[in-house]
Amino acid sequence: MALGFDFTDTGDSYTVILRHSILEISPGPVAADTPKVRLSAQQLRAVLAGEPAPDGAGDVQALDRLLGYLDREQTGFYMHVR
């Protein structure tokens, strides 16, 4: 699954690819055939907090699918060091 992000507040663009449970994030222009959303960083934070994406944000269904694959709960991280 691939999704492009165009950030309206900074002008930055990224392509996020989810493959085999690994997210690969590549900066740069989003390919024309890749689904894309256009949001500010603040709008993305709001969506991650559970608010709906604003009208005209692009392929919101693809964004919802991607977010559905991500762990959203804050769990403790424990590491055993030898």
C-alpha cells in the first residue's frame, strides 16, 4: 500500500509505503499514480487524534486504510539488555 502526503503548511511531500509490516517513508514528489492527501501538519495531528479529515483533503479512504494498519495505542516498550 502506498500513500502520498503533501503538507500544505511546509510544501514538503512524502510517499509512505507499507510493505510486509514495515513503513518506508521517502521524501520528494509523489508519483502521479499514487493516492495522495493534502494536509497541514496540524490537520494530520488532528486526524491521528481521531478527528475527521477536512473536506478536500484528497484520498481520505486510503489514509483511513493506512491508519487502520498502524498500532495507535501507547504501550510500554521494554527491552532486556544483557
